[in-house]
Amino acid sequence: MMGIYDYVFGHFSRDLGIDLGTATTLVFAKGEGIILCEPSVVAINKDTGKVLAIGNEAKGMLGRTPANIIAVRPLRDGVIADFEVTEMMMRHFITKSHNRSAFVRPRIVVGVPSGITGVERRAVIDAAMHAGAREAYLIEEPMAAAIGASLPVSEPVGSMIVDIGGGTTEVAVLALGGIVVSKSIRVAGDEMDEAIVAHCRKNYNLLIGERTAEQIKIDIGSAYPLGEERTVEVRGRDLVSGLPKTITLTSAEIRDALAEPVATVVDGVRMTLEKTPPELAADIMDRGIVMAGGGSLLRGLDKHLSQETEMSVYVVDDPLSCVAYGTGKVLEEIDTLKKVLITNKKSWQ
């Protein structure tokens, strides 16, 4: 009977892979590729508790809302900080992504940080089920990223992935379809933005928002000296006079501001390598370290990591979408790749 269910459900539903990120949520539809990429932001009316906007529209409200409207990010450090808001956000993205003509609810695979607790896992599963999933599976993000990057995770050779997202950096060594050694560091893109905010406050008495800090990181941020240093004009509020003020920042000072979070990421990679069995360490020495996630786009981070570890470092072709592609590949080959999933729940059991 189960086989008939699987055939019917698989034929009529639009199965989804979700990279539920702290900064961005991506949705992969089986057979179609990535169909949604929106910020993990929800705008809420504080007085009524009503959701006003989700995703792109809500991010546009960050730092610009009246007192009674708050723009919140329901995930913090890669895990659910506000269960109800996360559920509403997932429901919105699933409804937007799932074919409305399909009368069967989708099967969903969600990427989660490798270091999350059992309670946090249950929260993600429950949010997916309440948001409309027929079956919900979880996969650790480094495993999803490795599958998305086409690393030979099922073979008896070691592969190392460093996935730097918005809330967490996931470092893992994989072999034979499993994670041999992993480290989940709750320092990633968000902490880099906070370091830039702190730099402006400390050195210029200038208060800037997180969106401005993120843009500075994208425009002139780096982890390794650039051939040609860059500058950018930044507007914010003077903490002394309270008036708007413009300053000019250089890529060299932003590199100094980012030194601490970058060093934390490098230390995480080092600690993981120290715990790696010698045979797998030799494989990684031959094959190099693979980087994924939006944080890997920081200029020169691959060179800096290569210099610190004395190993080759490569950034995947599409680092932002790597985890989402991995969840999609698992969906498409779920019978053969089911062993990489860490838990599941079926609504019709």
C-alpha cells in the first residue's frame, strides 16, 4: 500500500528542497531547479500581531519601519528563534512555490546546521509539517552543500566542505555517505556585518544599519590584501550631534574590522582538520578544501584560508545556491541518498 501512496503522491505533488537560511531562504522544486530566493525576513504589526510582508518586501522595510511595525528575522544562527513566525514564513514560501493545481501536499527536505540540538530539529520538522508538508526530512547543511557541489560523498575518500552562511559556518569532512568530523560555528556573514557596524561606531561615532553594513561588506570587504584598495562613501547618524553624516571608508580598514570573524572561521577549519583521521586528511591535502555559502564570496577569503592551512582552497561555481541544489539532488534520488538524511516525519503515518 505504501508503494501506491508513494507513486500517487510522487506523481501529483511538487516536492521541494528548502535551504532555510538565517539571511536567505532558497526553494528548489524537483525537476525544475531553484524557483525562489528571498530574504528570511518577516514584517509584523506589533499592535495586532498581523504579518504585513514576507521576503523581499519585508527586507525593504528593515530599519525603515514606523514604531508599530517590526521587521524580524525569525532564524538566528541558523536555527529557529521564533517558531510561530518561522512557520508563517515557511507556509508563505511553500504556498508560493508549490503548484496550486497539485492536490497533494509536497514532500520537503530542509537543510539545517550540523550542530543543532534535538529540540531545534523537532522545531524545524514541526514548522515544515504545520506549513503544509506531507513528509518532512532534514539534512545537515554541510552534507547538502557537498552534494550540491558534486563532491563524491558516497565514496571512500575524504572531502572537506566549508559552508559560510548568514548565521553559521559549517565545516565538515565527509566520506562513505556520512559526516566523519564536523564543526558548526555560530560566526558567519551576520557577525561580519556586526563587526563593520562596531567599527563605524568606535572609529567614527557613526551609527549605521545592518543593510548598510552588508552593502559595505559586498562593495569593499576582503580577507586578503587587494591588488588595488577601494573606498566607499557611507551615510549614517552621528552619535554626537544626532545629525546625518557621510564618511569615506577604505577596504584596508574594513579588512581589519573583519579580521576577528574571519580568524574564527579559519580556527574552525583548523580544529576540524586536527580531528580528521590521517587517511582522510591525506585525501583532503590532495583534493583541497571546498568553500560554499554567501560568506565564501568575501574577496580573498579563499586565498587567506589557503595561506593559513597550506592547502588548496576552491569556491564552488554557485556558492549561494549550493545547499538548495543539494536538497534538490536528494529529492531526485531519495531512495539512494536517504541514508544522508538525519530525521524525517510523515503526516500520514
